[in-house]
Amino acid sequence: LPNRAAAAVCLAHHIGNAVFEAARADGRSLCKLNFRALASRCPARVAPRHEQDTYAPYRDIASGFPQADERQLLYWQDLPKEARCADFVGVIAQFFNFEVVDGQGQISDEVLDFIVPNPNGILAFQSGFNTRVSSKLEETL
């Protein structure tokens, strides 16, 4: 399979750019935003079922969509801790399923530290019907 992380990051940038372009076209001013979508070096053990359809246009030049490029990926594990700071941190459920919990089912406090936003910042979680965090982990967190 092609690198799903590159397509996911491309999708995030595509949506972010579209929002700012739409606001600009309406004459609205928005706050300055430095947007980074960070990939992970930890591969998912199972891909959510939506990924094949959702990410396909980002790997198909004929679609007219921006194209995924693995060479442009930033991995959160490669950044020094101070470079991971942000006022708004969005985290997908897969982060908990494949990053926070080690192979023995133990939670890594060190990994959780990386998603703490700046003081007065916002931490948002995404979870869906097929990307939910296991109930055992939900109870523990």
C-alpha cells in the first residue's frame, strides 16, 4: 500500500487551505495560522475502512486533487519537544490506539506529554464509529 500518512496529511492541508480561501473570498479576515499536520513513524496495525476511498484522490493525478508526497512529511517523533508546541492540538483516535498504548497494553505518559497544548490552548480529539478508542483504554484515560 502507498503511504497512507502522506495522503492523510495532504487531505488535512487541502481542507485547511480551502477554509482559508473561502473565508478570504467572502472578505473575512482570519487570524494568522501556522498549520502543520504531523505524521507518525508508527504504522497503524489496521487501517480504518474509510481510508482507501477517502485518500484515493490524493494519490491519483487525474482527480485534480493535490497529490500526496511522502518526501514532504513531517514526523512528530523527529521534532524536538519544544518544536511540538501549539495553541491548538487535534488528535485522532488512532494516536491512542497505536501510539499511546505499547505492545503490552500499558499507557506511555511520555507520549501523552507530546499532545499537551500551550498554556490556555485547546486539545481536541476525533473519534468515530470505526476509529474509536477501545473501551478499556477509554476507562483508563
